[in-house]
Amino acid sequence: MRGGLDASGGFQKIDFLSPGILWGRGANRERFSIWIRKGVDMSILRWLVVLGVWFGFGVAVDGQQEEEARLVFPVNGFSIAPLEAPTPGASCAPLAMSLPSMGGLAANVNVRIQSYPGSMAEYISLTKSQFQQHGLTVIKIEMQGEFAARLEYTGTMRSMSLHWYARAIKRGNQVYLVTGTALDAQWSAVETLLRRCVDSFRLD
């Protein structure tokens, strides 16, 4: 914010830049000006204007964030607000999505948040032992750094031959497990869709 005198006298021009932090680094910042009569207490006026700008822009940003907080399904032509609540120390399945049913099973992707205080290496070791207990066949398990892993496996559950593709990402004492599931016989038909969906997951 800076001030200058009007050449005609009597009024003073004050130039402002909008608060850059609202737009992020490198973003364009809007400039605006006001004219006031000379003699007004500038220190108070500056604070009043700055606060007004902050609150005004804050309302606009909050409204934009609220509008963007939606799950969008463009192929089927709808969107919906997410249904969620904090999950401190609890395990839950906040999201499940499915394709049209084929052969008695709808190929699907789900997200589970699991409480797990151990390391990702320990989580994968536990997962391998559970696979063995249930007679599942591991196609590939790949660690992706210290806090993530990719898994692909097959097996029979509920008399159905299934194929799974999953990613596990650890943050704090929780593991986010994103799993795509389909009948093994239909895997080639839906593999691209399931992999793309699972791989798109990210922690924000």
C-alpha cells in the first residue's frame, strides 16, 4: 500500500495490492485505489481497508473451496459432496465405487483407512502372511519408498476367482489402502480403468 498527493490538492490517493497469500506465490495480485480527504488518520484507515480486503477475499475463497469440495462423475453426469468425518485412531472405509456388474460381480475400487502404528515394511510383511493364510497368490509387491507400496495378487474368495490391484500409503499411524477388485476372468476388460483409478489416489 502506498500514498500520493492529488495534483489538484485536497485529496490523497492511496494504492493497495490485494493480499498475495490468498493467491499463492507467483500469482497475479489485484491493484486498487481509493481517494480520501487529507488530514484523515492514515494509520487507522490503512488497517480498516486492509482488514476489509482480507475479509472480502476470504469469503470469496471460502465459497470457492466449498464449491470445489465435490466428487464429480462426468461420464454419468452427476456430482456429490463427500460424506466424511475425522477418523483419529479408527479404521473405516470412506469410499467405494463400482462399475456395472459383470458375471455376478461389479468391479470396484474402495479406499480403506486402517489404524497401524508400525512401519510400512512391517505392514507389508503382515500382509504377506495374511495372503498365505487365505491361499492368495502374489503377482507383485513393490515398495515405493519408505511409506508406500504397490500390490497385485489373485485368489479365490466366496467361490469366486478374483484379481486385486492395490496401493498402500502410510501417514502417521494410519495406512490408506486403495484396492481395485474384479473377477479374474474379466480383469483384462477392466484392468486399465481400475489401475488408473487406484494410481490416481493421493494424500492431500
